[in-house]
Amino acid sequence: MKDRSVRSQEKPQKTNREKFRKSAAREMAYIAVSVALITICAWISVPVLQVPYTLQTLAVALIGALMGWKRGVAAVAVYILMGLAGIPVFSNFNAGAGVLFGATGGYIFGFLFAVVISGLFKMIPIKNKWGRTAMLYGANIIGLSVCYFFGTAWFTAMYHCSVAYALTVCVLPYLIADAIKLLVAAVLAVRLEHVIK
């Protein structure tokens, strides 16, 4: 009788361990895919003024809206640490503290705010696809606005320039393209979220 009771206790423990391992492996895979997506989108860039055109804003918005804020923060943090460690994950295959703490580094750190906001809005239980897409699009706009605010403040402090100059160089030329990218991210998130656990 004792042997049977011991065996019955061991089985649930093994099952729980297996579930934990599978869950941890899944989370690591989601974060790894997210980091890869941000990196690839950073490499797709067109040099313009001080800040190049990239698809990073699309990637960050999609990750927040699709993966949630916890995975999103983890992915962006890993991305930043990889760049700081010298791995060329930033635009134009750049890396290092010089890029991260340079004049435009604030926009990279600003991705943390953007992904949190998109991820938090993801938790709002709107089932209608059109309504959910509109909600996530609005969340992406709010998130990027905070990212813009942080990055612009950083830029003005580093360059000792006016806010008007910083907005002209770092924000205004990108508004239309970013608006389109954020919409694409919202649409993709709604279409794909049923496959993400």
C-alpha cells in the first residue's frame, strides 16, 4: 500500500516538472523569436537624417500586441543587452555602448515603454476583430508616442538642441510611415494571437 501511495505522489510531481519545462521552453522560444524579429527589422533600414528608417517600430508594436508586455519587455531587454555586448543587432549592423548611449539611443530604450503599453492593452477582452484591431492600433500609437517623447528628450539632452529641432529631425519625417507600420502590427496581432499561448 505504501509503495502505491509513493508512486502516485511521484507521478504528479513528474507531470508538474514536465509542464514547467515545456512552459519555460515555450517562453524562451517566444522571446528568442521576438528578439530575432526586432533584429531583422532593425537591419532593414534606409539612412535618413539622424535616425534611419527601419521596421523596428512595426516589430516592437507587434511583439507587445501579440506576445504581451512581459514577453515584450524581456525581448526588448535581451535585444538591448545583445547590442550593448557588441552583437550587431542595431540598425546598419551597429552595436556597442556608443550607439546605445549616443544621441538616438533614447529611442531604443523607448521601445520598452512602447512594448509595455501595447502589451497591457492586449489584455483588454474585446472579441470583435475590428474593435480589437482599432484598440491595438490606438495602443500602438500611444506606445510609440511615449517612445518618441523619451527619445526626443534624450536627443535634445545629448545634442543640446531645441525640442523643435529634435522633432523636425527625429519624429516628423517618420510619422506617416510609422502610422502605417503600427496599423500593420495591429492587424497581424489580431490575426495571429489565436496561435500564441
